[in-house]
Amino acid sequence: MLKSTFNLGGIHPPENKKYSEGKKIEDISLPEQISINLNQHIGKKAKAVVEKKQEISVGDILGEADGFISALVHSPVSGTVKKIEQKMTAAGMVESTLTIDVNIEKTTEDSKKYETKKEVDIDQTSKEDLLKMIQNAGIVGQGGATFPMHVKLSPPPDKKVDTLILNGAECEPYLTADHQLMLENADAILLGVRIIQKISNVTQIFIGIEENKPDAIKLFEERISAAGMENCKVSPLKTKYPQGGEKQLINAITGREVPSGKLPFDVGVLVQNVGTIFAVYEAVFYEKPFIDRITTITGFVKKPGNFRIRMGTPFAHAIEDGAGGFIDEERVRSVVNGGPMMGKSIRQLDVSVMKGTSGIVALSDHEFVYSEEGPCIRCGRCIDICPMGLMPVTLADDTIIKNGAELLDSLDCIECGSCSYVCPTSRKLVHWIKIGKSVYRTWKQKEESYKTDQ
Amino acid sequence: MNDIMNGWEEIVITAISLSGIAFLAGIALYYAAKVFAVEEDPMVEEINDILPGANCGACGVPGCMSFAEKVVKTKDMSLYCPVGGQELSDDIADLMGLEAIEQDKMVARVMCQGGHSSTRTGEYRGIKTCGAVSTIHQYDLTCPYGCFGYGDCVTSCDFDAIHIVNGVALVDEEKCTACDACVVECPVNIIEMQPYDKTVFIACKSIDAGGAVKKYCDVGCTGCKKCVKACEHEAIHFDSFLATILPDKCTNCNDCVDKCDTDTIVITKDGIAQIKDKLVENAEVNV
């Protein structure tokens, strides 16, 4: 069978999934202190509704959604709020952060309420109720962009969505969390798909899985035929980075192309990560808010694996307790929040797991080779491999010499990191383009403030 | 022979007709220049000649020519060119036949002297500009308020008045023209405009509590309030663990400087901020 893939560019970085592949999902013990920041999603940050020294228990709301594109933040533990302060998050930005002293016994006790499955008949429950459940659970997209789920599920009325694509590609090297989740919870994910199908009335469903996960492809084909879901199909995809990018996935499976500056629902497609779907399943059947997620801890650690990890757990605790610590602390060069291609290196280990943390990757001096930025030799490799069909070298140069509106083009970049990866002189192309984007956005904001002033 | 004559005729006809057109066009242009002439005050040109020509925009209008036009149009002597300073204001007032208004000379001051005496949490290996750092991590030092020291202000300065010395920006106040370029450029907003003749300032912006500041910086303001008590002129304002000197009330008595245990209070001498002695001794201008 011909495997589908996107039509432009793409790279083949070493996968290195062998470290954590096939490792059962384990729980990480509770840390003594967690810190939760209130901006874990795209859009407006949540508003704190708890005070210092307040007693809280698992599932209590810590931050309320402030506006439509915003999400609730729940407490993953029981304990006491110790302080509310400005602190650097794993994403590198300074946000107001709640530090909570964990009452370990009470947390274990309180968490039991999420273990009994409720009887829910999806066909009998109304669309609005299901959407409300998802909104109340504070679910955001787990692929990395952290877009609030309830917003994604309620597109503007003039946009008709007919296709749901389940993103199980997991093209980032090292990460295996989604793969393991698919293997262990195939039926749950299919139930989650039915919930989404009910809400958004899609007529066809595709499950995109890269061909380096043959066991997952086989399992899903079996489970789908067992569940008798006729409009649901597994589409095996070529192993190529960035196959799991939203726009690439749509192009690979449906052949449609998302226009510049538009969103997937403009071409009638809804893309959801398998982790997100699993969270939806838990929210509906267990009434469980989005307080933990499946994350891969891998790389230069003693016991790499896939872990169910509570939000707010400090990276240091997760690495120490779950993965058995670094192999040799002296040789660790970088710890990445997310995958190695798109993730960000963190600065200190006391930052905590956020809703978007799909992996914690420790890179040793062997894997992390740094070289100074050299001059462009005009080889054009970045142009060949750009999955968006852009010219990264030109966009990067634009950032240096241009200003304001002239940088509009850089907004098309999906920051997948392929160009920086292939550049023979190690130019930091994605970083330059990111700067260009921020310059453009600052200009745009200023421009709009002038307009409102007048 | 006939052919040659014909050639001459053609040349003569062409020459006459073209001169005719030129003459007519000349008359048309003469009248056009009369009818559509734009009245221009010769004063604008004169003032533009004595302006520095830096086109830096520090005066608040786009360039030197616009400044000259605005001065002539509004006859407002409070318009001030920071590059030319008081001298230039006097000259413009002479030309315009008006009275000059006294203005304080302002200079940019970097409210941080952390640099190499402050700790860093990680090793940043990306593009070496402050703007690039701030797109990835909101701050570079452990101190969230400190100067990164990658020198975006140095590149923004048209007057060679700011340099990175020991990991922190340092202003040469003799050269500084208060054009605001570095203030706009700085992503952590660590540079402020202050009057030149007030030679004492507190070089810290950290609003963290004393204990936290001590952990990450040798020269940060810990909020001990000793300077507030020492000041007889009530010129030191204290808010959220940070003291700031109010230039309006300061008398340059330097009473507070000796009282500061962390050497956070800085005196400027000969136009250079005398930051912590040991730093200045082996100061290296690495621009």
C-alpha cells in the first residue's frame, strides 16, 4: 500500500526512539512541592481564584478562564497554597506561578474519585453537554501548541468541518509517549473519537500513524473493525519529519492545503492529538480534569520511559524519581522541554511540567554538538527541505535588514526546525525567523494601538 | 553635391525647431515657477544648517529638517535638540530673535551593574543579541531585571556613547546626547534618562526581597533602607525592596553612597559611572 506523506521537503533525523519505546506507562510519585503557572495555553492567561495559605484539594479550580480563548487551570494535588509569585516557566517566560505544598496522603485519597468509570451514553448526551464537560476539564491541545480544546471544537458557524484527523504521527525524535498511549488505550481513544464525532458532526475520520509504529497501526485496524466504525480509517504515513505538523498531516492524508494565515477548519478539517483525545475520554467518562499527562522522559537518563505525570511536577523530581536521574550529571549539556526539534532548552531544573510538555529530553555532550554560526554558503538546502515551501535563508536575512510590515512572510513558518537542522554552517535560521515574527507582532500591536487612539 | 546640401538643410531645420521648442518650454517653465512657487522661509534653511544633522529623532520629530520647520512654524523655544544641547538652543534663539529657555541636559543611565558579578542560570548559545535572547527566555541572568550584556544598545547608539564593560552596558555621559535610542532598544527596560548634573544614582531595578537578591547578585539593592535613613533631603524613594533617588530633591551630597553595603549606589565622575571599584580597575571595553 502506498504510504501518504506531505508533498514538500521534510527531513530524516535519527529517531532515537529506542530508549523509551515499548516501556509501559508508569506513575511518578508525588513531589513535596509543585508549582503551577496560570498561562499554560494559547490565548488569554487564566485568572487566579485562590489565595495564599488556602487549603485546596485535587480538582479544585486554581485559575478561571478569562475570555473565550482561555482555559481553566485545575489543582493536580491536595495541599496548601504557599505563595503566588512571578517565576520563569518551562516555556521560558515569566508568569504568575502558584507554589503548592503537597499533602501526599490526602492527594492519594482524593485522587480515588477519578478511578471509577461513569456510565455515559454518548448517543444520549447532547452536544452542548459534552462540550461543557470538555471546557470544564480545562483541556488544551497536547501536541505542543496548547490551543484550548473547546475553542477548537466550536468553529465559526460558516465553516463546515467534515474530516477529523487523529494525530498519532509523533514525528519528533526521542518521543514515544503518544505511541505507548495508543498501544495501551486504543479502545479509550476510539471512544474519545466518538465524542468528538458527536460534537463536530464529522463524516470521515482518519488516524494518521507513522509507519515506524507498525504495532499501533495493526492494533488500531483491529480495534476499529471490532468497534464497527465504518467511516474511520487508519492512514499509515511515511516516516518523515515534520509529518505530525498540523498542516503537513492534512496535506498528507486529505491532499488539501491550508492557505497562508488560515486555520485547518478553513479547509474543513479538525486535527487532534491522540493525547488530547484520551484526555477528552477521561473528562467525559471519569469526570477528570486535565491534571496529568503522558510524557516521555528520555535521553541521557538511567531509566528512560513513558510516565503519567502530574502538572506542576518539577523537572528535577520527574527526572530523579521517574527516570532514575542523569547517567552523568557533568556530561548533561541540555534538558529540553518537548521534543529535540521544536522544544526549548530549559534554564534551570526547578521549572515544572506544563500542559504542553510532551517530553523531557536530556542531551549529553555526545548528542548536543554546538558550533558557532557561520556565513551562508548559498547551498539552498534549507529551501529544499522546508515543509512549508518557504525560503528560510531569505526570511532569516529579512529579520536583519527589514522592519515592521515587511516581515509578514515569516508568519508562515511553523518553526519545525528542519532548516536549522540541515544547515551545513549551523545558521540558527529558526531563531532568526522567530525574532522576525516577534518584531512583526510588536509592530502590528503598535499599529493597532495608533488606530484605536485616533 | 546635392545630397550634401540636403543633409545641411535637415540639420538646420532640426536645430531651429528644437530651439523653438526649448524657447517655448522655457517660457512655460518660467510662468509655472511663478504661479506654483512655494513660499519658503529662509530661516528654515538657516536653522537646518546649524543643526547637527544626526536625524536621530530624539527631539520628537522625524529629522533635523522637520525640527527646523517646526521651530520656525510654532516659534516655540521649548523645542529642544538634545544633541546640540543648550548651546544650540541659544544659537537658534539668536537667529529667531527670541529668548532661549534653559533646559537640563539629560543622559542615559544603565540601572544595573550586575554583569559578571551576577550569576547566570544557564549557558546561552543562541544568537548573541539581547532581542534574540528575549524571544526564547524572558531573562538571561538569574536576576529577572538585569542587563543581558549582549549589546543591542551599543549597536543602536549613533554617538559611540555606550559600551559593554565587564558584561554590563556603561554609558559615556560626555558623549551621550539623550537621543533615547538605547532606551527604546533595551528589551529589559534597564536604561533610564536622568539629569546630567545629578551625579548619584542607584544602579539596580530588582524588586525582589533582599535574600533573593543576595543569592544572585553582589551589587543588587537588597532593600536595607540604610540610604533612606542617611538622606537628609528625603530624596530617596523606597518601594517594594528597591530604593530610587529622586533627581528633583537630590543635592549630590553623597551621604548615601558610603552607607550602602552592596555598592549599589553609583557616583559618576568625569562622565563615567564609577561602578564597583574592582570592576573598573580591570575594565575592558569589549565592543
